[in-house]
Amino acid sequence: MSTPEWRIEPGLDGEARVKVTPRKTAAAFTSGAVEAFATPALLALMEHAAFEATRAHLPPGLTTVGSAVQMRHLAPAPVGAEVMARARLVQVDGRKLTFDVEAFDGVEKVGEATHERFIVDEARFQARLDEKRKKLGLP
């Protein structure tokens, strides 16, 4: 990737919300037996918030993909609750972006994470996927 004419700077914020439904519980994800917001669903919400932080700031043809996460699921959220995640870009190192993310259910903080994403060229990324699909014999 050559030197970009655009620039991503720390301080960008992103937000994502989701209503906890029976399909988003630990029991539904088979990550547990309880009818509370599943850790995998919380992770997906946090990634979505980080994605939203930079999406409007990248030129067409570039996007971000998740690469690492260190997350703590702090409290349960019941079915029917709305959970909101807020991500803040705290570090930029070339194509690597690091976010601090927090999630709340309207009563308390339910999760926190440090999340890394990489800026990628969508066409190159898709070409790699297509090549792998071919090697695996997938349609």
C-alpha cells in the first residue's frame, strides 16, 4: 500500500447498538446455557463499533478487518435490553488501528475491550479469499 493521500488519526469514535434477542443469547450461541447476551454477540457488537469509527474516513476501495481482541465481559444483559458499544481509535501504526471499546446496557458497563483492526484493500482481500476458495474446492 503506497503512502495514502487520506489520513486516519486517533480520536475517531464509532458506535453500534443491538437489542438482545433470544437469538443473541449464550444458549443460542451454544457458548453457555443462560438466556443472557452472549460473549460472541458482545464481541461482534464491539467490532461493529470500531468498524463504524473509521468507515466514513476511508476512501472507496479500502475497509478494515478485525485482527485481534482482548475483551472482558463484565456483566449480563437480559433479553429485551439494548446494548450500546462505543469505540475510540487510540493508536494508528501504519495500517494497524487500535481501539478502546466499552459496552453498556443502560444500567451498567457490560464489557470492555482493546481491539485491533487493519486497513485493507477490498479487491486484494477478495482476491485472496477467491484463491483460497478455489484451493478448497468451494464454489
